[in-house]
Amino acid sequence: MSRVIWILILLLIILHQDNWFWADPHLVFGFMPVGLFYHACLSVAAAIVWWLAIRYAWPGDLDSGEPERLEVSRQKRTAGLSETHPSTPSGDMA
Amino acid sequence: MTQLWIIGGYLALLLLLGLFASRLFRGTTEDYMLASHSIGPFLLLMSLFGTTMTAFALVGSTGQAFKSGIGVYGMLASSSGIIHSLCFFVLGIRLWSLGRKHGYTTQIQFFRDRLESDRLGLLLFPILVGLVIPYLLIGVMASGSVINGVTQGRMVDGEVVDPTFPEGTFPAFLEQGTRGFAVDGSKGGVPRQLASLVICGVVLIYVFIGGMRGTAWANAFQTIVFMVLGVVAFIVIAGKLGGQDSFLANLQAIAQHVPREKLTRVGISKLQFATYLLVPLSVGMFPHLFQHWLTARSANSFKLPVVLHPVFIMIVWVPCVLIGVWATSDLIQLPPPVRANPNIVLPFMVKRLAGPVLSGLLSAGILAAIMSSLDSQFLCLGTLFTEDMVVHYGGKDRFTDRQVVLMARSFIVAIVALTYFFSLFDPRGVFTLGVWCFSGFASLFPLVFAAVYWKRLTKVGSYASVLAAIGTWCYLFYQSNFAAQESFTVHFDLGGSTYHVMPVLAMFVNALVALVVVSLITRPPSDETLQKFFPDPSAPS
């Protein structure tokens, strides 16, 4: 299913490059330029594809997100700025 | 004057909201910068959307549609609906997870750790701050233009009629303009430079007192305000321009008067349109968005923003683009100063076609969109400075809390002052400046994507990529005469034909090639780092 979702996302990107309404001044419903209408529909289609993505391709290997360094993150600061800073890597040769 | 009172009331309301958020402040670092990772799906949706929709989306899209027609929607709105959500999905969730696990607050902390390089932070810090400045500049310029636009008097035969403020209220150089500096006069309204200053002050105050929680709340509130008022503006302007009995009849009547070329994309090169698709990748590297991602309560909080972001973009952009093309119709006459400055097309339409009360409310809505981005950017600058420079190099025990706070706020004020100074000069098009800023961030996308997904990315490869990206950006920005050449493209000849592409393509390709080639020929990261960022799922924990 995940592969289908990625194909759909690729399809959205391809459909975004529409040549077919490039110079067409036709008005949908009598007021909406067809080129604009098409891309507005593409926005709705994107939302549908992303709904499918979170439903069927949501990453299952996500970490729970529990911090390893609670002792640092819970230090209090009265005025609200950080003491948290991950360790400086050693041996930087750049 | 009514408009000004309403705008003033709205700004006061924002300050109150910041004050209220500050009462819930828990006194911890995480709470100030990341709202204690407490932001749920709805607030995350509103704050992410509010942050990405800036002056660029309202003022810039209307102005660009006025100039070049409906193509602007495809260039940046529908593409953003696909690409922004893609970035939230493939990067946002992963970076949130890594940030929670390893205690990151800024992107630089992540890159330093992932690429085993402390000095990479020294390279990235000025680049990220430097690229945020044009983004800030968009908001600062546009906010001043909006307030000035809705408070200006009418121009009749070169004379200002019905000014909000009589001549002599403000210093002459602000009212009349000065060549090269504060160029455009105030025309009886609040001078643009003064209005920008007030907006900067208000946003600074509520960010300082409310922190990330205040910023998230203000973003959500302002996003609702500008979405609702945007739709109201659209209906009101349609009613006034169309003059028919029903909403649909109004829309149909106006469309008949729009020049044919504005209803199509005939003025836009197809290759240029295609390469615009790279510009929204900037979202993957915005430092303020990284900080917003880390505020999420859980990975599931991302689901709502991923799905609804494209629809929200559509709700905001379609009316703005239509208003922009309507401004080209013969139903309304735009005075020459408005025609020459697309940044004020939207405020002009609002002022001309809505009554004073509605015009004031709609202006507040436009300012809401602008300020909902400025606040995150201000907060992020302070966080970058304190986390990645002051505390990182100074050590956590070297300075008192008060000193660190003072340094952070001084840095923010210094950057805002620098941005404000730039805004005093001949204003650039909001849209053009925005595209340059986003292109710079988009060219750093290969770095963040590879850092999350490619084990073989090396420290030297990352340096090469950043230098290639920013070197190309600087060269092309200079070639465009610092964005003064609005239609600047990179062109190349192939098979006897000349092709024009957006500068972002050159930046992106250079950065990507440098990253891949240099990484493949240099020493890979240590096993310890690889195990930390790419743990074997089958290994016992």
C-alpha cells in the first residue's frame, strides 16, 4: 500500500505540470479560469492523497519520542532560555 | 481614521493574548522555546499554516497575479500543497522524533550531532540567520505598506484629498519621501516606515512575554482571523465590483472584464513553471518551522496538518489570486503609484471597495497573516543565538539566566533593527524577495534530507553542499542586482534553443552534486553515530 501512496504522490507532481490548460481562457462556472480551477482541484486531490498517506503509509518505526536527557530539559529557568545543548562532538577536523 | 482605530485595537488584543500566555508559562526552557512539547493537532495545524502563510501569500500573491495572471497559483500554491505536506511527512515527523529523543531545540544541534562536526554550526548559523533576514524583510515592508495603503488619502490630479493625517503631522522626509531613502511619501496616511516600526514593536513584545506558547496561540488566533476575513474581503470586493444581485452573478460579471491573458499562463515559461516546484522545498529547512515541529505533543499531531495544509492554502490563495486579476479589469482604475507597486494592490482594493469598518477589519486580517510569521521568526532567531552560540560555546554555567535572556533579546532586536533599516530603502517586490529567500532555504534541502535518510552522508560532504548552495545563491542574487531584476532567470543553450529556469534549480543541483560526490569520496560517519541515528530495528534495545 505504501508503494501505491508514493506513486500517487509522484502522479500529483506530474499532474502539476499541466500543459493542457496553459493558454485556455475558458471560465468554469462562468467565473473561474480553467487553469486556476484545475490547480485548485489539484490542492484538494493533494489533501486526499495525504489523507491516504497518513492512513496507509504512516511510518511504523517512529520512536516514541521520549527524551533521553530529561535531567537537562527539566532544568528550570526563570526567564525562559535554554541550558539544553547536546554534547559538542569531539575531533572536529573540519 | 476608523481603519487606524481598528488596527490599533487588534494590535492591543494581540498584546493581551501574549500576556495571557505568559501567565501559563511554566518557567522552564522547554516551555519557553518548545511549549513543553504540548501542542496538539489543531494548534499545530494553525501554527504551521500561519507561519508558512506570510505577506508573501496575501500581499505577494495578489500583486503577482495583478502583474502576471493566474499562473502564480500553480507556481507556488498548488505546488506548496504537495511539497509542504511532503516535507511535514518525510522530515517533520522524523526530526520531531529525533529532537524529542536527543533533546534538540534547533536544527544546528541536530546537524552538529549527526555530522560529528561542531564547526558546521559556525558555518550554518550565519547562513540561516542571513536567509531569515529577507524573509523578515518581506513582513516588515508589507506591514508598513498595508497600514499606509489603507490610511492614505485619495489622489486627485496629483493632490492628496481626504488624508487621515493633515500635512505637517509627521516629519517632512516621511510625508514627502526622500530619494534613495524612505522613497515613497505617506500621501496623508501613516508613513510606511512608522507603521513597520510599530508592527515590529508589537510582535517583539508578545514574543518576549509569551514565548513559544504565546507565539503558537497568537499564530492560531491570527490564522483564523486572516482566513475568515480573507473570505469576507473576497465576497465584499466581488459585490462592489460586480454590482449584481447574487454572489455568483458578481463573479461572472467581473470575469468578463478581465483581460484574456490574465486568465491564462501565456506569459510564463513552462520550464520556469516546472522549476518553481523546487521552491517550496524550503519548508524542510526553515529554522522557525523546525522549532514548531518540535512543539508537537506526539507524532500523531502531524496528521491533521499534513492533510489539511493543501486545502488551507487553497482557501487563502484562490481569493487573493482572483482579486489580483480583477484589479486588471476595466471595472476599477488603479492610480499610477498603485500600478507601479504591486505590494499595495490588495490594500488598495480593500480600501476602495470596502467601507471604513470592514476595511479596518480586513487590514487587520492582512496584518494577522504577516505577524503570524514574524513572531516565529523572531523567536527562532533568539533560540538559534542562545542555543547554538552563547550556551554552546559559553557553557551553561558561565552566564546567569538574566544575562542569557538579555543577550537573546538584544540579538533579536539587532537583527530586527537591521531588517528595518533595509526596509527603509527602495522597496523590492514582496513576491520576488520571497522567492529568493525560499530558494536559498530550498538549496539546503538535500542536506537535511540526506542527514535523515542517507547513512553515507559525511561531514565534508555536508560542508561542500552548504558552500555550493550558498555560493550559488550569492552569485545569482548579485547577478539579479539584489532582486531588483524581478524576472531574473538562469538560462542555458541546448540544441540551438535557449532555456530559462528558476535560479533555485542551479542552487539545488550544485548543492546535491557536491553533497553526493564529496560524501562518496570522504570518510563515512562513525559506527556510533550511525547506530544513534539509524538504529538496527532488529537489535535488542
